[in-house]
Amino acid sequence: MNSSVFVYKSLYINLAIDPNFMEYLVYVSTAKKLMSDDELLDLLQTARIKNAKYNVTGMLLYSEGTFIQALEGEKEDLYTIYKAIELDFRHRNIILMITRKC
Ligand SMILES: Cc1cc2nc3c(=O)[nH]c(=O)nc-3n(C[C@H](O)[C@H](O)[C@H](O)COP(=O)(O)O)c2cc1C
């Protein structure tokens, strides 16, 4: 079966951040087209740099055209990242499943 799953960072709370301000979310989405490994790596590189800048951590899973992503961080930073993700042309049908304070 041609499936690939990759994890770019596991969920760890960054203790430098006051946990009172931490929130997390989980969404699922559908890739506009099946993603190649190079396309996934490209996405991953951008995500790593920007997430680090905003102190957001998380996990992205991809398999056969479906994404599942968990992200956590301070509310403002988390939603800055998430709003950019929502606008991304590479996926659609983005369904926010869970959003909560840590
Ligand atoms: C499934 C999926 C997951 C993504 N995850 C992240 C992420 O965790 N962090 C991130 O900065 N960008 C992520 N991106 C890329 C963003 O959509 C966006 O391209 C990136 O944040 C750059 O946005 P900007 O050009 O407005 O700064 C993801 C894109 C897709 C399609």
C-alpha cells in the first residue's frame, strides 16, 4: 500500500511558556492532490521555521491525501499559525475537531 505517515515534532509542552496561556487544537483536512515526499518536506521546512518563531509545537500526520495536525502554543501565536494554514491552497475541507486550553 502506498501510504506514508510522517511526524515532525511530538507534542511537548514548552515549559518556558506559562501554561495558563497555552491552548491546543486538532484539525483534519484533505490534500488538493496527493503529496509527494518532496512536497511534504517543503511544507515541513516552512512549518518548522515559522512554528519555532511563534513558539508553537505540534505534530502533522499525512496519509493518502489526508492530513491530521495537532498544534499548541499561546493563543495569539497558535491562531496566527492556524489562520495561515486555513488559507493554504494545498488542502481543503479543513475541519477543526478540538480546540482547548491545556
Ligand atoms: C497540512 C498543512 C499543515 C501546515 N502546517 C503548518 C505549520 O504547522 N506551521 C506553519 O507555519 N505552516 C504550516 N503550513 C504552511 C502554511 O499553510 C503556510 O504556507 C505557512 O505558514 C507560510 O505562511 P505565510 O507565507 O503566510 O507566512 C501547513 C500547510 C499545510 C497544507
